[in-house]
Amino acid sequence: MRISTQAAAQSALMDLMRAQREAFDAREQVSTGRKAPDLKGYGNSAEVIISTRAAQTRVDSYVSANTRLENRLAVQDLAYRELSEAATDLRETLTTSDGTFLMNKVQEAFDRVVIALNTRFNGSHVFGGVRTDAQPVNITTLGQLQALGDPMDAFSSASRRQTAQIDDNLTIEVNRTAAEVAGDLMGVFRRLADFNDGPDGPFDGPMNSSQQSFIQTEIANAISAFERINEAMGENGAKQARVEASVRGHKAREDYLKRMLADLEEADMAQAATRLTQAQNAVEVSAATFSMLTQVSLLPFLR
């Protein structure tokens, strides 16, 4: 083979190798849908991709955590509704002039309150404050409440409320504690039980003037306790709205970041298919050229 022919063959080989590499890259884009197999292939866009992925991970974690918080707040709302209904039933019970079944109904309202305050979500007590491993109310009967030195001793909840971060710069208190919500109501239960067992009790049949006077005072106290519960329930509803709005905002950012990453990382499939066809044609042409040049010899020129 002549020197010039060898040079031409070498050049054709380089063209063939380049065409094969381009065909491989195009085939990878078509099969994976991505512009490059790793960050090195994205050049100057690599840093943007890394930061966008980090932002996406952070937003995803907020969506997940806030969705769980949404569910917890919904459970808390149900508990508040039960507390509100129990307080309403207690107030209505106290308006009767016949005390025959009064303490039975008081016990029923007490039971509902204890169950509601010991509500759990995902294994944690929602009215426990930062202490989520113990029942916020540590008694189950009116007799146990009477045995305590102070009605507030019925609560095992922490004094500090649990918090949750719903955005980079926003942390909210998840809920009030059991003592904050129902401390007044527990006092009403205690005084009713003590009065029933005292010298002016029990409540049995038509009430006398002393009993009626006491009950009128406790009706006012029950109304005050009811208002405190409803205030907390309204606060919980406001938190629900805030967290729902936060989830919507994070999901919108999540969608935006997904589109941004797609623009950075994903290949245009129509263009990738066209490049693959062109690269395959280039491989065929380069291979044919290289094959022809390597078969060239002096023999045809000597004949």
C-alpha cells in the first residue's frame, strides 16, 4: 500500500471510530431518554442539575411531611368535635331540674372526654405535647379524679407543645396540650363528683335550692370550658388551611423542578432518533470507505 493510501486509510479509520462513538451516544439517548449517562456529560449544566436535584429532594420531603401533618390535623379535628359535643351534652345535662340520672350522664361525658384527649395518630398521642409516648390523661374514672390533690394532676401531657416545620422559614405548633384544652372541663367534672358525694348530695330526684344554685355556677363553668375547646378547634382548622396551602405550594414547586430537570437532562426523542439514523448512516459510509482503502494495493496499477 502506498504511503498516501495508508494516510487515507488512517483518516478513514478515525472517521469510522468517531461515527461509531456518535452512534453509541445517540443510541444511549434513545434507549434512556437522557442527554448523557452521567453528570460529566452535561458540561456546564452539571452544577445546575445538582442544585436542582437537591432542591427537589427538599421539596419532596416537605410534601411528604406536610401530607402526614394534614392527616394528623384531620384526626385532631375529629377529637375536638368529640370534645365539643361532650361539653355540650354536659351543659345540657346540667340544665335539668331532676338529678336522678345526672351523674350517669356526667360519667358518660367524662368518658368521652378522656377517650378524645387520649387520641393517637401514627402511634403518638396528639394532645401530649412534646411527650407523645404516654397517655395525656392518666385516669379513667371520676373516682380517680376525686382522689387527686388537683384536677390538673389528671394530665400527663408535657407543658410544651409539639411543633412542625412546614417550610424553610415557617414552623407551627401542631396542637395544644390536653391540660390546655380540657383543664377547665376536668375541674367541672371534679366539682360535680365532689358535690354529689358531699353533704348536699347526692343528685337524686328533684333538685333542692342548694343543688340548683351549685348547678347554675357549673353551667357557666361548662360553657366557659366549651368555649375554650371551640377556640382550640378553630385554631386547629386554621392550621389545616395553612398546611393545605403549604402542600399546594410545595407541589407546585415540585412540578416546576421536575420540568426544569427534564429540560436539563432529558433528550429530545425526535432529535435523538434523527441523530441515531444519521450516525448509523455515517458508520456505514465510514466502514465502507475504510474497507475500500485497506484493500487498495499496487497490483491493480501494475497490470
